[in-house]
Amino acid sequence: MRIVHLAAGAGGMYCGACARDISLANGLIAQGDEVIILPLYTPLRVDSDLVETFPQTKIFLGGINSWLQQNIPFFRKTPVWMDSLLDNPNLLLWASKFAVSVKAEELGPMTHSVLLGRSGFQRKEMDKLLAHMDTLQPFDLVSITNTLLSAMAPEIRNRYEIPVVCAFQGEDGFVEAFPEEWRSEVWRQMQENVRAVDCFISPSHDATERMAAYLRLPCEKIHEIPTGIDLTRYESVVNRNREPFTIGYVSAITHGKGLDVLAEALRILTNRGTGRVCLLVAGKVMDPKYWMQVQTSISQCVNIEFKYLGEIDFAEKTRMLRSCSAFSVPSGIPEVRSMAMMEAMACGVPVIAPNHGVFPELIGMTSGGALFDKNKPEEFALILKDWMDNPEKADAYGKSAREGIAKHYRIEDMIRQTRELYGEIAG
């Protein structure tokens, strides 16, 4: 098959959805298919050992141009050469550093406009993407990374008369942060757009139920294919770290990801008197004010060693994971996969997860950790205390974590199931 995949960049951050897309594309290519990835908004950034097959190409629907066309009518008629200057990958990555402060209520109008497709303010950008796709013909199928890009589905179906497949990537958490006036309009437009999508890929049962309700989709159009992990890339922990008891966190540092919950659990734990504890945090600071609040909470912990590692590459990440006694990204958002948690489990590190989103399913399938009520950091603290006092229990969870990933979340299964679905849809 010849497949075109539209993938949204994450503004210079490592992105679980991007990593899944690149791993899948590499797997399809190894099976003899051709996959053409077209990056949207900003350049893709994934682990360096995955991206060699896909050199950086032109960026479409560039984040700067899309924002300017939304807010300044003059830029809806600028010449192509001027747009190309603003689509420079380095400039887009630089600009994304400042976009992190944009409030959710400010993103509703632009999100809705993009979902309107060629009827929105970004029509010029849509036309450039379609014109480029014209040069790639023939292809058998177009894959869209998430439903926020669903405006492309009707255009592709009408223009090329080929099937469109769309994935769920947790976009409901993004949309639900909008004020009601824009939240309703965005869901209504998405419901209209997805009529042109042939089938959807969901990474979990929880995501299937939530997105089917939001988009008013029949469940038979949704195919559940769990995200796969290539276990060969992750060396298992031989002797899990016990002294100091080390908790790891790798994710964007923003309120929704729950680092404040982790900090509060550690404050409760250490103030009750424990052995030495170490907290390792890695990831891009998305909200400096929130980050200062988290650091203040950590400073109130007793007998704790705290290290902020910044943004780390794949080798540094796996080295960090193998040094952990436990790992958690206690997200307040219902996650659809949480690659960081799965990577920790692949290394044989037990995880502590909030009891919502994909986590009950993930922990239930693997027995690789423990769940807590997302609103009760004291439950989190009790689990940490139990694992510190009973290290053999945590060791057993870590062993089950790696074995569970190897059994239920194999990358080979993800590639095979997706390829079979693509083949069926493309005829």
C-alpha cells in the first residue's frame, strides 16, 4: 500500500502520539508498504533512533501562518514566498516556546476555524496541503493523526475518492478545556467532519467510549488497537533501586499532567517520617508559574533529594527510568495511552497511576502497578509507603509490568492489526 499520513507536531516537545505514528510507519515500511508523513503546524520531534527513515520535510498548516491568518486578515492573502519564510522549521520551533502561555479559551476560535477547512480562515494553508498531495498521487489511503484535523477528511474523500482513517489521541481533553461557547461549536463541527472518515483507531476501550459519545459515532466504526512497545529498545532493571527510594516523572510540566499531585503525595509521605527519598523530574516546562508552585511544594518535603533533568533524549530517558524505584505521571486528564508510563513498565519499573482514562485497563492487563483516586494524594502516599516498607512487593509489580507489556502491548501486534485494517479499508 501507499499511505499518506498527516501528523501534527507538538511544538518541539517529545510526543507520545508522534512516537506511535513513527514506530507504526517504520513497521509498515518493513512490511513492504510506502508511508509518506506530512508534518503539520510544527516539525515532529521523536526519539532520534526512530526518525531516520523520515527526513524533515516542508511544514504544512504552519503554526505561525495559521495563527496570523486567524487574527490578521492581511495574512490570508499574502504570497507563497512570504508564507514559506514563516514556515521555516527553526522559526516554528522558536515560536512554539512562546505559544505555551496561550490560554485554552484563546484557542477555541482558531480550532473551530481549522475544523471548517476551506471555509475557515486557514483556507490558503489547506489549499497548499492539498496541492502538495496532488503531486503524491496515486496513494491508497490517508491516515489522520487525530480528529482535530478532521476537516481534511471531506476534502480528501471528494478530491481523491479514497478511504480516510483517523486515530484518537486524547483530543477530548484539549477541547473540554474550552469555554462552553467554543467547546460546543468545536464538537459540532467535528461531528460533521467525521462523517467522511471510514474508520477510527482507538488505543483503549476508555477512549472508544468517550470519543464515541462526543462524536456520536457507532462503535462498529471504531477499531481498538493498543499502542505497541518495542521491548528490544528498553533494557530491564536488574536490581530495582531501593536506597534512596527514587520516584521518576517524565512528561510536559503543566497542570493537567499532575506533577503537583505527585509533589503533594511526597510531602505527605516524607512529613510522616520515612527513609531517604529522591524525585527525578524531566520534561519541558509549559507553565512557569505552575512549575514554581510545584517546586515550592517539593521544598516543603522532609529528607528529599530533588533533581530536575530538563528535556532529555531517549538514551537519557531509559537510563533515568532504570534508576527509578517507582514511576508516575499522575495525570488529571483521562489519558489514552501514556507512553511514559508504558516505557517505565517496559524497563521493569512499577507505576502508580490515577484511577481513570487508560490506566485501569493498562494496570488490569499487566498487573504492573497500583491505582489511586486522582483526587486523593494521600492514597498515592500510602502506596509509596507500602512499597518502601515492602520492596519485594514493588519488585513483583515491576516484573509483572515488563511481562505484561511483552504480552499485551507488543509493537508487532500493533503493526499487524493496523496493516490488516488498512488493507481491508483500502480494498
